[in-house]
Amino acid sequence: MGGKVKVLVLAGNGINCEYETAHAFRLAGAEEVEIVFIYDLLEGSKSLDDYHILCFPGGFLDGDDLGAAKACANRFLHARVKRTGERLWDQVLRFIEEGKLILGICNGFQLLVKMGLVPAMGGRYGQQQATLTFNDSGRFEDRWVYLKVNPSSRCVFTHGLEKLYLPVRHGEGKFLVADHGVLGELFEGGFVVLQYADRDLNPTMQYPLNPNGSEGAVAGICDPSGRVFGLMPHPEAFHHFTNHPRWRRESLPEVGEGVEIFRRGVQFIKENVL
Amino acid sequence: MPHRIEVTFKEGIRDALAEKVKRGILEHLGLPVEEVRRVEVYVIDAPLTREQLEALAQGPYSDPILQRWSIDRPIASDFDWLIEVGFLPGVTDNVGRTAREALMARLDLQLRDDERVYSSTQYLIKGRLSREEAWRIATEYLGNPLIHRFVVLSRVEWDPEKGVGPTVPKVTGLKGGRVERFPLQQLDDEALMRLSQERLLALSLEEMKAIVAYLRRSEVREERLRIGIGEGITDVELEAIAQTWSEHCKHKIFKAEILYVDEETGAEERILSLFDTYIRRSTEEIRRRLGDRDRCLSVFEDYAGVWAFNDRWALTFKVETHNTPSALDPYGGALTGIVGVNRDPFGPGKGSKLIFNTDAFCFAPPDYDKPLPPRILHPRRILEGVREGVEHGGNKSGIPTVNGSIVFDERYLGKPLVYCGTCGIMPRQIQGEPSHLKRADPGDLVVMVGGRVGKDGIHGATFSSEELHEASPSSAVQIGDPITQKRMFDCLLIARDRGLYKSITDNGAGGLSSSVGEMARGPGGCEIWLDRVPLKYPGLDPWEVLLSESQERMTLAVAPEKVEEFLALCRKMEVEATVIGRFTSTGKFHCLWRGQTVAYLDMDFFHEGVPRMRLEARWRRPEHREPDFEPPDDLGEVLEGMLSRLNICSKEWVVRQYDHEVQGGSVVKPLCGLWDDGPQDAAVLRPLLESLEGVVVSHGICPRYGDIDTYWMTACALEEAIRNNVAAGGDPERMAALDNFCWPDPVPSEKNPDGPYKLAQLVRANKALYDFTTAFSVPCISGKDSMKNDYIGGGLKISIPPTVLFSVISKIDDVRQSMTMDAKAPGHLVYVLGTTYEELGGSEYFAMRGAVGNEVPKVRALLSRELFRRLHQAIREGLVASCHDCSDGGLGVALAETAFAGGLGMEVDLREVPREGVSRDDFLLFSESQGRFVVTVPPDRKGAFEGLMAGLPFAPVGRVVAEGRLLLVGLSGRVVVDRPISQLKEAWCRPLAF
């Protein structure tokens, strides 16, 4: 594969953040960033095997008509690649086994959860163990949130970060698990990566700091390896300081802090895979 | 036997949507209910095994953490009322479509075309309700009888064995394929008009006679006999002409010959086409004067204007209205409005990527509490429905909604105005050709792409060309499908860059008749094979196929040698595309149905045959009572009252629900300030992420001034749009505008006796458009008019006030030089730029006192333009910390908003404010004089700022302070306002905090 970090940013079928997500990966130092349509994967003209990082960007897959990302998760789990007859799902599992990275943002996170790629406790990839449902407000909202990074998480995308400030833009972002026991396991096992917090970084259930009523204030989780990561907030929406809602009031570095997530992903590939 | 899968939330899991419904029933209908639960229902009209149904129920149709399900057995229990809401046959069912796709993916099988999945929702309600109340909930809140079907069952009526039963809302019983012929030549005047009315053609007698004259032409007669269509006109032809000649498509009023009489001066003027005389001419003159600084690439040619962004990229911009459909079904109407206007900037030239949406709504107040006339929906419902429609249309399409406003006035009760705008960007060269040019040649194929055709929206164009009445047809109501459209756009952008098509046009009003008809003007003819058009359900007549306004469709011209590659790309990207005809050079608009000619019209007659209207306009200045009241004692209280006015208060509730950041280029958002809730004047965004160049977008709308004089209303709307734009950093020398006129019917008739006055208002608005676009050198690049915004019903006529919306874009080279409206730091100096006059006519302050007045604000363009230039330079040079425009509510509101958006206080001495003839504090605070800003400046920039503004009316009036109070010293030297900013802000936030 040579020495270049290759990123596949998925597009099509209602995905709509592919452009700025690809831009963020480029800012983060990825040499080859390709926007690939889901139809190319299904047809077989593109294969996940040729990339190091797979990113599911935000959007409204199938209009979220059966619940956020539900119909697309169904496709990824069951559809076959036309050219090879292989299940697309097998490509995904192979991708994970090979030590590569998957990032799901917003609708992409909903997709990861509903495909069972996160949290995948016990390595049970494909089993849905959590969900994301309607915000307690019953509304789609666009607002910026403070995020506390869990220092004990294994997530490679947030390694060394303490906090983030990013926008959420969703109507179905309330993180939920079957019971409290599972929530406990997620925290103990280091699956929880991000929590909605107040300005002093205390995780909070208070609206609108916690914009959707997520249990445990969970905003992002990873799989047991830390290499599959999903989050509701949009790191790609803060790639430049002028994205910050108060950039005219504050003095900020040129590159937005959302890029840190992508940079760590790219760095990981450079250090561990290439 | 169809199957029924029902899904509901598990016990103990919160269903926030059901809770929202419960709140909505109380807020909208005032009916308290104890509990609402929801059941999602999928009716599957295909033979599946139990095992297959279980796989679906467990898989894509339910969420294992949240939900439980049942198959062919009702899941409902424990309720007082069960209400099931599904779609009427033929209405777009997006969930049903996705459920069908998911079924095929999950079970790895291909369904037949008529094997469908239908969605509906059950609401299980607990509460003491009468049957009538339950039906009200069903029809006035949960659904709309125009598009929905309902089952309402009480606990007693419920049979848990039977349930609701799997009703399949399939379209059946249509025969289709019929062609009717009318011997027009033999009909007398009365019969001609009856035909026009019965078929909803909206053609006048003169127009009907023009058709008769055409048919009587000997060469026409001979040709018709030769080709076998016969002498009589077919319904296909008649409908196509009616649509092409409709007010909606032909803008007959804007093209009419008008005798304008000014009764004040006695002067008479003959105007041949308002559009040519004022709109097109102003743009031409501005372009000539700008010379090589002209950025217009294509104006008034296409469905959107094209304007240079830089040497490599062009912007396409269009604003449309979707008023009548939004009156009938606010959600569907607005959703179709936004996804419909998306196709306008996608269409010009070879197509562009869509980068932002705008919206402006005009509604009656949401707390309206008088009885509603027949068929009028409550304003609160319209507000919520339209808001949600635009939310779904914009958010699901991945286009940020960045700028907008809501105007409230009771006269919008009869017809709400829903302006939706979209801007796109395209490379200026595609495959070596200028992208804004397009051309279909004879021999090129006509390809329809996107959604399928049903009876939706038939007569939409003619329907919006008449007033709304009790018997208005419901076929004009549609549900948009943003995902089908997004898939289509994704695919077409790839096809565009590969040069797979030569021309593209939206299918909006008038459907294929309009899109193919327009495209055929270049090559000089077309042949449409109507029977090949893919249908949503069988049984349409040929004229319906031609006229249907089913959404999410574009028409393309594809060269024969590219068609295979194009169709293969569409197939791969799951976009339906069908060859439905070809372009010719025969000079004929020719339609066939299974080989038989069903329409054969000369292109010239089809497009140019409509007779020019002749109208009279009479202007007499209205006289309003001048309000007479003492200056109020407590101006602080008055200021709070002003901040709570619906036209001034915070619209955060709406703005937050729109994604205003997708695509990553957001620079100045619609909300700003310390707590991200200040009312920003304009939005700034960066369409190309690798560049710092930006677009600034703003708008102006002020219908109240039109009660005095639409001339100044129009002038003020344009200036407001420019001023807002400049306030956010926009460059006044690099701007382009769109004009959108919404008018009450200005054509005199028995039911419209004051038509000549309304037409005079229209003339005056156009005169202002000419005078001030040229004065500011801001060309209109596109626009739209909607001329029949009246309601007649229950013995009542409600007309909207004449309303003009200007939308303005400008180009800036570096977005880091853009500006926000919030005060930034204590110690900064507060300046007022521009002169305040006693101009309270049509102001919000007078409206609060139930008056209109007569002194409407004037635009002093020379001065304003110079002020805009210098202010822009000051912003670019970093001399300004905040800049806020003074509009509704004047200086008082602008000062308060600047302070509380920054979370800071302000001390201002009103004696310092530049003014002429203003002697009262309340008038100084609330006059709505144009050309004014509130600006804050860091103390170390004072000298440079004042030097730059020298010679213009401006003054330092106070400073920003840390303590959160707004302190205003009045003209007498005593404190007239002293209020905590938190209290002012609370007053401003409260009214629409739904």
C-alpha cells in the first residue's frame, strides 16, 4: 500500500458531510482522501481493503425514515457486493481485524451503533448493544457543546485530549442502553470516550449542556480495541477558527480543535499500520 | 393478504416524540390529555412468510433496545382513544418507500412494482375526550384530511382481535390513457369561459379566443388534419397552453401594458411591461455602468441568476414562494417549497452544488384567537408546519439554512407567505465550456431523472394563479422527498463533471410541459413520448402525465452517444432515469401516446401566443390617522414591550432547529454573541474550504411601510437587505439582489374592485426597484412574483399586504474580516451612524399603539451608499468591534440587542444621536429611519474610525460597560431607560420560546 495514509470518506444515500469531513482529514495530514459513494462499494468498483481509515460522515441516511441510520445499517449487514458476491459486512469485519480505523460522526455514529460496531462489548461485532433515540426535547437542534474526554478510554482518536468544544446537529442523539448494568460496564471498560459537560468539564444531564438527555451524558463511544469510534458532535465542523461561534470574541488558533480527532487517527496509521 | 407489522416503545422507555405530541395537543388545541403513546405501523402488500416478517420486524423495522413489535396482531392496549393516521392513496410516503427498500435488502428479494409497503402511525391517547375532540386531534393536529386518512376508535369500539386491519391505500380504479377533444371553434363566449372554469384552466376569454384564432388558421388546420390529430383541440394541448400561459409561468401582470394614473398629480403614464421597464432595464444599466466590474453571468434567462464568485467559480441564487400549498398543508407545502427551490439553482447552466438555504415567512400571529374562516388553518399550526417542513427539507438535503426572518401581520391569515431561497456554486468552466450556458440540439434525447409521476400537484401553476377559495383543489398538496432528490443531485453532479448531459431544467410548475417546452426553444421543437414516462401508479391520462408537478425530477438533454453511459451511472446510483422523447427542429411541441399524436402545437404560438393584458393603475396616497399620545413616562417598560413584539423578538426557537453549519463553511452564524443567541444581521460562509473567500447573505422585508406607500416600502426593503449585508462585513460594491414580489390580485374584477389601486402599488414598487437598485448599483439577477395572494370564503375576503422581499449576496475576499452584532468588551465606544428623522409611519412603535401614521421612512441613497462604503472599509481595517443595523424597532431595539447579545451593559446619551426634527425620546428611540447602524469601536481605534467617517452623519453616543445595565440619558438630560440587560433579554426571548 505504500507509505501514504488512505482515507475513505463515505458518501451517498443521504450522507451530507462528506465534503468538510474529507477536508478535515486532509488538514490532519492524510495524503490520500477519497470520497467514495456507497454504490461503488456495493458494485465492487471500490473495496474497503484499499484504505486505512473508513469514515461514516453525518447526514440523513435513507432520510432516517425507519429511525436514524437504521435502513442503512440493514444494508451494510445484509447486502452483497455485486462483482464478488462477498457480503459488504465481511469487508467491514476484515477492516477491523486488520487493525485499521473506523470513525462514525453523527449519523455515522448512529450507523455504527445500529450495525453493532460500537460498543461491541465482548467483541460481539454485529450485535446492537446500545441505541441513539429522539432527543428529550423532541427536536432537532444545532448548538455547540462542551465535551469531556475520558482519560481512561482506549480510543486512539482522542488519545491525550482533555476536552473539546464542537457543534451537535441532530434530532436523534440520546444515547441509551438496555439497563444500568450495561452503562456501568461501558464506563468501567473504557468504552465511553466523550461526555457532554459544563464549561468546567463536569459531565452533566442538564439541558442544553447535555443537548439530548443522553444517559451518563455519553456523547461518543468506542469498541474494545479503541480503533472504532463514534460520536454525535461534529469534529469536522470545527476545522478553522472562524467556525467557532464566538471567534469574533475570543482569540483562537488558526486550525479548529475538531481536527485533533482526525490528526490522531492519521498519526495512528502512520505509526502502527504503514 | 397484506401483512401488518406494528412497533412500539418498550415499557419504561421514553418516547420524546409522543411527549411532544401530547404537548402539542394542549398548546395547539387547548385539549389536555394524560398520556400519548405511538405505534409505528407498516402494512406490507406482498406475500411474505412468517419467518420473513419476523426478520423484518426484528431487523430494519424496530430497534432492539427501544422497541417491541407484533405481526398481524394489534399491539395497542390500554387507551381511551386510538387514532391511526396514514396517507391517502397516491400521497408520497417516504417511510413506506424506505421500508420497501429495506425489505428487499434484508430478505434479498426483488418486489414487483405494485408490491409496496405503506406506513402509518397510531396514537394511543389517555384522557377524557369526546369523539368530536378526538377527531379534532386527528384532523387539526396529527394530520390533514387533504393528504391523510384516519381511523378513530374509542376504548369501547376497540376489538383487540380485529385491530385496525391492514388497509392498503393503493391507487386503484383509474382507467388512464384517455384523450378528450374539444371543438373550441364551435363554442360561443359563454361556453369557452365555462370550459376554462370547469377544467381549472384559469384562461381569460381573450386567451381562449386567441386559441380559437390559432386553430382556425388554415395552415394550422391543414397540418392538424394531415398529422391525424384532428381539428379540435385535445385536452393535452389545452392543458399545456393553460399552464404555459398561466400567470404563474408567464408573469402576465408584469408584462402587461399598464396605464398608470397618479391622481395626486394628474399625470398619466403608459408602461409597457413592468418587468422590462424597471427590473430588466435597471440590471442592464447597472451592468453597463460597472463595465469590467460586472459580475453577472446570466440574469433572468434561467430559473436562477448566475453571478461570478471569483475567476473560477460562479454562484447561482434563487428565491421562490410556495404560498398556496403552505396554506392548505403547511408541512407538505413548505417541504415542497424548499426542495423545489433547491432545483432552481441546480438548474441554471449545467448545474451547481447547493451551498445554503434562506427562508422568510409571513404569518398571522400565532396567538390569533378569533374564529377562523372556512378552510383556513390556525396560524400557530401554519407556523409550526412550515417551520418543520423547511427543517426537514433543508436538514435532510444537507444544505445549511443560514438566513431568514418571520413577519407577523393578521392579513397573512388568508394566505401565509413562504419564501424559500437557495444558493449554489459551480465551476465557471466545465469540460472547457462556460458552465452557465446550456443548449439542447435537435436529435438530443429528452431524459427525465429522479422521482416518478403521479397525479400530484396537477394544476399547481394555474391554481396558484387564482385566489384560494373554499373549493380549491387538494391535488396541489404534495409531500416532498428530500432523499430521492439528494440521490439525484449526487448523481447529476458526477454526470455534469463527466459531460454526460448538455442541458438541464427543473420540473416545477407545469411539469414536463414546462421543462421540455422551455428546453425545446433552442433546438426549435420536441417530441415527447408520454406513455414512456414512469408512473407512481398506473391509470394516468396523457395530459396528467404532461402536466403533473410531481417533485424531485429534472429534465435533461442528453446526446444520443452519451445516453448509455448516463443511464448506467444513474442505475448504479439508484436514480431512476428514462428517455422520454427527443428534441427536434420541426417548430412543433409534439406529444405522442402509444404512437398517436395527442398534442401538436407551434412552438411560437405555445410560448408567445398569449395576448398581452391591458390594465389600469390608479394611485391615490392613503391618509392615515396620525396617532396622538403623550410621551410615555417609563421608556424602559416601553422598550421591553417593543422587544416582546412578534416582529422584533428572538426567533431562536426556529433557528436552532435548522442546521446552519453543514458543509463546514459557517463563519458568521444566524445567532451570535456571548451566549450564542444574539440576532445576527446577515450570515457569512465559505463555500470553498481551501479558500478564505466568503459569501455574505442577507435580506430585507418591511410590508408595513406599504400601507403608506409601496414605493418607500420597496426602497426600504432593498436598503435593509444591503445594510444588513454591510453590517456583517459585506462589500457594498460587490453585491447582487433577488426581488420577490407577493401581491394581492391587482387585476380589477367584480370581486376585486380596488384592483387599480393595488396595481398602482405594484407600479410604485417597481419604480422604487429601478430607482434604488441603480442608485446602489446592486443589480437584480433573478426574481419571482406571486400575484394572487387573496382568500375568499365564508363571505370574507382577506388579502395580504403587498410584500417585497429582497435577498442580497455579496462577495468578500477574506472571511476573517467579517463582523458580528454583539458588543465585545467594556470600554468600547458606542457610535450611531446615520441620521434619525421623525419617521414613524408604518413603524413597529406605531403598530404597538394601533396606528399606521403617514411619515414613512425614506431612503437617502447617496448618503447611505457613501456610509456603506466607509463602514465597509472600517470593518475591513479592523476598526470596528461590532456592527448592528437599525431596522424594526429602531435605535432603541438595536442598542438593547447589541448590549445583551454581548452580555454587557451600555451607557448612552441620546442627546448625542445625529437627528433632524426629532424632539421626543420615544420617537428618537423607535423611529425607523433608514441608513443607520449601531457600531462599537475599541478606544484605541477611535481616531482612525472617526477620521474615516469624517463628513458623514455619525456620533459617539456612549460606551460599553461591564455592569449589565442599559442606561439611556434622554434629550432633557435625565435618565429615561435604566434596565438590567437580563430583563430586556428576557422580554425579547419570551414570546416565541415554544
